Amino acid sequence: MTAELGDAMADHTDQCLFKEIAECKVLVGEELSKNELWISTTIEYAIQLVTTATIFKIIPPCTLPLVYRLVPAYRRLQRSRRTASSLIKPIIQSRRAVMDDSGINRGGDNLLQWMLNERVKKRMYDKDFQMMADLQLELAFASTHTTTMTLTNIMFDLIAWPKYIDILREEVEEVLQNNGGSFRGNFTKTLLKMDSFMKESQRRNPVGYGEFLLDDCHTRLCADAFTVSMARDLCQDTILSDGTFLPKGTFVVANSYHITHDQEILESDTDPNTFDGLRYYKMRNKLVDRGLTEKEAAGKYQFVSASDSSLAFGGGRRACPGRYFAGAEIKILLAKLLLQFDFRMPDGATEQYQGDSFEQAVYQPVDRRDSVVNANFMA
């Protein structure tokens, strides 16, 4: 699956909009990737889903079952779901019409076809088109803002530390030449310096659920506090493996910012409070010096790694399953940007751009957010 994903991403990345991942062929295939109604529907779904959830949280639980259908955002959300189902239904029907019982792939290399292949292999011939549409909408929702913000932050950091631009560009050119000029196959796997830079940028700009200040009285949003991840709102009493009791209603988060800035946890020779784009590249090389093979070392400290010291993608069994997709996508996008553009600070700008976060993407005024995102691209 990983090889197929990388190859599909290499073929179709040029046809992805930067902030509308829903248009990417690798998700839905040729039929919907350029369909304006599909693209607008997936974007509208993401907006109305967040809006609906926010409104529902302020409605008293006892009255929510009586009034939720009256909420305009909820009605728009359901309209988006129906539209998506009507668009995806004829495509599923036409693809299944030419698929035999062995589940032969006749719809190209895209996630929708892979899902259909698995369902046919498992003899799942139901006609639940709404379910398939909902899965695509949820995937688009989950992948759009996080991937966009991560790549935006990487570009911010490249401009702030321009010495890495030539380093990464030279690596891309070398790997591309060794790979026969193709972005397919092992291209993304061998971009070790780029992977290190991406992980360092992610460490510096974690895409968390929020920035919190904890005190004796309450928890509140605070721009100068710390970013957290793996947020969980417990729906029942829970006892952890070490015996810790957490009552129902407890809000649990991981202090991901301070975990990635602790010298002992990070295990890096470089000061964790400084930016080192090759930090993880050097850490892997150090493992080789200690006796590990290059193949064994390459699997350590990766952008997609999920461990106790790297919580950007969560941890444990529920670590983000789409992190490999996101990593391949970002690498190919960044590689093509480096090959086709030069980057610099705008004239007169002297300060580094503030990293993009979920809070900025959702809560900032549109005019300010757009100026932050777009001002760094100087071709």
C-alpha cells in the first residue's frame, strides 16, 4: 500500500490545490478531482462540521435532541452530505459494474478505488453510497487543514533559515537523478535531510488542539502558553495501566510542546530551544556510528514517527493512520516547489513569520490569516 500511495502521489500532486486537498486525484480519482461541485461540497462540509459542533456544545444537552434539526449549520451540513452522496453514487455504480469477484482494480490508483477493492474482496456488496461519501468527506476534512498548516510552517521556516534551501534543493536534485528523474518509487523515502527539516519544523510548530495555560482555577486559551495534543474528553470513569483513576468528564491532554523541548527526552546534542533543520538527520547518523545499519537507522526519528517523544501524530494504537500519506504528499509538494521556485523574505520584512496553527486557521479574521499564508511565497 505504501508503494502504491507514493506512486499515486507522485503522479497526481501537480493537480492538487494547496489548500483544497479534496481536489487531489489520489483521493477520489479522475471523475471528481476537477468537479467544482465536489470541491466546494467538501470545503463546505468542513466549515459546517466545525460550526455545528461549536453550536451544539453551547446548547443544553437536555434540549439538544429537540432543537438540533433547527440549527442552520446542521441543515447545511446534511445538505453537503446528500450532495456528496449524489455525486459519488454514479461513480461507484460504474466502477462496480466492471469489477469481478476478485476485486480487480479498474478505477485507477486512488483511495476510493482501494476502498471499493477491499469491499468487493470481503463480499460487501451493499449499496450504502452515503457511507462511502461520508468517508470521503471525513478524509478530506481531516487532511486539508493539518497538511496545509504543516507545509505552510515548513515554508515559513525555510524562509527564516534560508541556508537550508540549497541543502534541501541539492538533495532533491540528487535523489531525483538517482531515481531516473521520477518522483515515484523510493523517491520520498530517500529524502533524509528533507524529512529531518520537516520533523524539526513540526517540533517547533506542532499542529495541536490548542494552546493552554493551566492554573489552580481553570484552563483557558492563551497565546503565550503551550501547545497540547492527543486531547481526550473521558465519557466514563477510566483507570490507566499504572492505576491512575480518571473520573468521567476529565479532559486529558499531552503537553507536546514541552515534551519535544526537553533535552533528556529529545536525546539531541543540539539545544532544543534552537532550530536545527538537520537535527534528526544527525541523530540517525549517530545511530549508524553506534553500530546500526543505515537501513535500521533510517527508520528512526522520521517525520511520521509516533512515540513517547514525538506526539505530533498521536501515539499508540490510535496514532494517525494517514501520517504516511501526509508525509509523502508534503515531500513531493516541497520538492517540486524547491525545484521550480526561489524563496526569500518580502522587501522590508525582518521578523520571522509566526507559525500557523489550528487556532489561527479557525478563529483568526480571514484577512489577517490570508496575509500570513500568502505573503511568504516569492517566486
